[in-house]
Amino acid sequence: MISNRIVVRVFMTLLGASIPLNTQSVVNAAETCQAFRPLSGSGYEVRKSVSSTGVTPGVRNNWDTDFVVPPGTRFTRYIATITSETPENYNIIINFRFADNTARQVFRRDGARLVGGVPFQIIGEPPSASRQPIQINTNISGRQGATYRVGVSGCTKQ
């Protein structure tokens, strides 16, 4: 369950476009939200420090984190929460991955300024109630060594 909290920036993604919202809570009173587990690891949130760009042969970056969407629930929206430990600029991409091996980019922002310790939340909706993603992919890059936490939740209307 996600608690109500003040959000500095909230963006709703509709059909691939970002629309800023002026709101103080990302969780509506008439919905229930469930945190997703990362594909590898434990818990519901992943802490990472941005690695190198991966352009050196044999060196990979760690920008991607995948979260598993539990089957059997039709989520009406998904919330990715990124919290930087210090003020930093990040390049953020959120992708929905589907069971038919296709993907859809639902959010992209280069140079997003995150305030240290303040959650930055991105809200995405599935393309339709019948087409639900099986994974939510977050791709976060920025200054090498910049540290952040990321988690993803899905919400249903009651």
C-alpha cells in the first residue's frame, strides 16, 4: 500500500504524452496500490548508483531495473517512484513490457532534476484494460556514482 504524500512533480502519461498535474497526492482515496518486486533481488525497492556508460568493451551499465507485474490483476495505473539521495539530473525512461515480447515506452525525460530525498513519481496507464504489461522497466542514467532508489506499484480502482 502506498501512503498519501506530497509530490514535487507528478506526470500522467496518456498515449505516450506527458501531462503535468497539480496535485498533492498520487493515490486516490478510491484505489488500492500494490508494490511490485524487482525481477532480481528482494524487497520492493532497489537502491543503485549509476554506473559507467557501458561503451567500454566488456563493461555493462546498470541503468535498467525490471519490476514484475503480478498476474491476475487489472491495474488501472502504474506508479514509478524514484528518490535521489542528492540533488541530481537523471535521464529517465519507463517501458511497459508485454507477454507477446513487445514493449511500449510510456515516459522519457532527459535531464530530469530530482531533489535529494524527495520522491519523483511517474504515473503510466496501460494501453487498455485487456492489455496489461507483465513487467515495468525503468532505465535511469545520470552522473556516474549518483545514487537513487526506485520502486514501482500498480493501482486498482475499488
